[in-house]
Amino acid sequence: MAHTIGCTTRPYGSLTFSEACDHIAAAGYSDVAVFANAGQIPVRADSTDAEIAETRKAADAAGLAPSMLIGSTKLNLGLEAAVADYKQLISNAAALGTKWLLDCGTGNEAHYADYFELMRQAAPHAAEMGVNITMKPHGGISLTVQDLIDADEEVKHPAFGICYDPGNIIYYTKGDLRPETDVATIAPRVSTTIIKDCVVEDGVPDVMVTPGEGLVEFDTVLAGLVNGGFEGPLYVECVGGETVDEIDGNIQSTLKFVSNILG
């Protein structure tokens, strides 16, 4: 089957959301993942109806589907308030027209148990709203492939799945772990994929590199996911480049790069 390949707004974080959408559409993408632009994610739990409508209008004007939204939990509020906040985020994601709510877990060990409980309580609401929560490796509670598997088992709900981010497997372990090693193990649980590469120089990892120019073996990773039954969308999160023109070129070449691998 043909996989949807979208692009996040992260490469254009210094631009407005509307401007980012124009560049992403010009590069040939059909979908946009809504990340922070000009210092703020345009749709959050506390967004107004007008803000959500404005964001959706900007995506529509560029001919893009805003199919993914990045979000986060607010476990510092306490479990009850955090669940309410996250459920509102889910409702706002649905109003935006988003199918995938990307979550980065938590790095605070004191919140691990509450994180899983929040997801168990929020997942049924997500299902009702037609939104799927997809958790990516981001250090902390989601550092390794085994951590992602454990999280999926803890929540155990169809509206909660895993986002495989191969660059982050390298980034948060400084290259000690590889995304190719366990891709076959995690593939059946993967609902979305982030296209991100990573380099490690003198022990310092960096993901602001164009996919195919770093350490990730994308042929192996993507083949492992597809062979394991992955049918979901993929979103480009990071590329190299200092200027908007350079980023434009790298966003466009990455779409071709990923499309060629997927065939």
C-alpha cells in the first residue's frame, strides 16, 4: 500500500504556521504535522475555537491535511487535572482534523505511574474523538524500544500506539543503541513513524541533519517496519540547512529519498 509521507513544521520553526505550510506544500507533501512555530504550538489544550479554526484554515489554504499534532502531558498539575487537560487537548486535536496526537512521554521518574494512568484514562476519549495517541522515543520513560513496548503493554488500548523515531533512539542514547536492531520487534506496535537522522560527534548527538546523511540506516528501518505490518503515515521532522532555501531543498530531497525507499 502507499504510505502517506507528511512533514512537521519543525524545520520552519522560525516562520509562522501559515508560512511553514506554504513551504511544505511547495515541496510536494500532502500532510503537515503541527509542531511549534514562532515559539508556540498553534493548537494546545488551552487554545480557543478561533485559534483552532485559524490553524485549520492555514493548512487548508496550503492544500495540506493537518493530520498530526504534537502534544504533551501536564502531570505537574496532579493526575486528575492532567487527565482533564489532556482530554481537552484530544478534543482540540479532533476539531483541528488531526488523526494522530504525538506524545513524547515524560522524563520525570516520579510521574511514570501517573503517565500510564493518564493514558489509560485518556485513550477511550481519544477513540471516541477519532484521534490516535502515538508515543515516540524521547528519553526518560520512552528511552529504548523495550520501554516503548512496556508502555504499549501498560496502556493496552487500540487508541494508543507507538511512533518509531529512529533518530531519537540514537540521540537519547548517544549512539549506544541502534534503531535497526529491534525494528522487527517493535514494528507490529508502530502506528506512525518519524523520519529523522542523527550524527554523534565527540559524544555529542545532533538530529539537525538531512535524512540519509547520518547514522540511521533507513533502508533497514523502513523495510523492517513495513515487513512487520506497518501501514501508517511517516513525517519528516528534521533536516539540515541554515537558510530557508537550503531547508526547502532538503525537505524536497527527503520526500524523494523516503519515497524511493518505500517504492
